[in-house]
Amino acid sequence: MAETIFRNDYREPSHLIKTVHLEFDLDADSTSVINTMHVCPNPEAISSNYDLKLNGVTLTLVSVALDGVPLDESRYTLTADHLTIHNVNRECDICIVNRFSPSANKALSGIYASD
């Protein structure tokens, strides 16, 4: 179950996402998504932490790259709900490849298979 975020808890995001380019290879059982984002640290963020935390559930991470260079697992942390890419301290392109199953998505949000 997703964590509730209250308005009082809102903080400036650590990074600004300037562009997003999504490529889908749709399949009912195994869809792949290539997400390429141009990001930069937010100069108005309260925290000086340069970790970029992205939400995502029921996804299988295939790869993460920064400016075309694949990142090893020491550069990011993956949990059931988040992908955190450590020390994104400059403007760059991040490419994330995920897989998921629309036919297994019973939450009926995002991409799912229906009759």
C-alpha cells in the first residue's frame, strides 16, 4: 500500500525533471518501458542531498544509466516502492529500463489489461 503524503509534509523536490521521453514495448504479460529523463539538482531544495528518489511499484528494474553509462548497484538503491539514484549532483540524462505485466495489474491504475 502506498504511503500517504500530507500537504504539511511537502518539500521542494531535490531535482527538477526538465524532459521525459517514454518508449513502450507493449505486451500483456511483459511490457518494457524505457524512460529517458533530463534532470538537474533543484537549487531551491532545502536538502543538500543529491539523491534522486523516484516512486514506482510492481516494476522489475532492468537497467539504470547516467549519461549513457550503465550504473552498478552501488550507485542506486531499489526497494518495492522506490528507486533512489545516489549523488546526482549535476545536470544529466538518466535512462531507466523497467518491465512489468499489465495482465497481472489488478489495481487498475497505470497500464493494465482489460476486456
